[in-house]
Amino acid sequence: MAKPIKPGVDPGFKPRELRARTPNQERYINAALQNQVTLVSGPAGTGKTHIAVGMAIKMLRARQIDKIILTRPLVGIGKDVGFFPGGLDEKVGPYLIPYFDELQYYLSYSMLVQLQREKVIEAVPPFLLRGRTFNNAYIIMDEAQNASCMELKTLLTRFGETSKMVIAGDFVQSDLPEYDQGAFKTVVDRLYDLDGIEHVPLTNKDIVRARIISEILDRLTKGF
């Protein structure tokens, strides 16, 4: 195995360390370390994607994985993938912006572009997952509340023994029609006692993006 990349040696990796800011976030990090699949649920601002990306970069930097796979349901607030102009990359790109915001917290822009070019960091839309096998990889899906049962089932059968996966979502913030909602919750309920899989629930107390978000969610959830 290659020697780990040390902070300061490769300027492409920013000297930032992932750290938990709440007890539940610490549980999330430990679950991701100890399990092959981590299911994390909770409201916006609780660090679901930030921690998943941070764990992936940490393992990539230590040469414990060979690549990072990013996927996300192509469902927006009021618009679907067909709304955006251009080819597949142009259509999928806007949905992946939250990942790249988090990646640039840990990587320089030039390093991010290089890793994408070399397919070390690869974005794969859910409808292109079938037929793929991801070995020695860290796979992340966020906004899982917008995924269908088939998309989640396909994702959960794509990785090899040496890979890890984080599936993150918010049970109450789905952008799907009401009759299509609930697949992520169903997956959590059916897999909760399987060895190698752990569900970590985050709450409004774990919101670290801005303290006022907790108050906003409390007030807007009532009556919407």
C-alpha cells in the first residue's frame, strides 16, 4: 500500500481535518468508520453531506480507497433533469453542486479538476448505476429521500467488499409527489439490524450550518 499523503506535502489537499461538532455527528463518524454502509437521516444543516465527503477525502488521502463515487437523485424543487439545457453532463451538473462545494473545502480547485479528469472522483447519476461494480471505493448518495426503491436497491448492490457507502437524506423534505415518497425510510426500517449497516439519526440539535436554521425549520414545518 502506498504511503499516506501527509498534510502540507501535496498542496492539492487543504490542511483541514474533519471533526464532529455534536455527539450525534461523532456517532455518525464512528458509524462510517466501523460499518460498510451508513444510513444517516436528519434535517438540513446537520452536516450529513459534509461529513460523508470529509470521510471520503480522509480515506483517499490515506490511500485506503482508490476512488470516490458521488450520486444523487435527479429531482429538483419543481423541475426535473429535462429542464436543464445541453447534454448529460450539463443536465446532471447542477444537481452535483452541493458535492463540489464540500469537496472544495478539502481540495484545491486544480486538484478537484485533476481527480475528476482521472476518474478518481466520479459522478454517476442513479440511472447509470446498473451494471457498475465499485471496488475499493467510497460511495455517497445524498438527498436519498428523493430516490425510488429501485434506485436505492440498485445502489446498495453496486459495491464490493473493500468499499464503503453513505446514504444520507431527510425523511420529511422529499421533493417527490406524495405517492412516491418513503423509499429511504423503508430502506432504513428494513436494514436496521443487518450487520455492517448502521442508521444514525440527526436532529435539529445537530444543525451547525447556522443556529437560526433550527428555528426556521421548527416554524415552517408547522402548517406546511
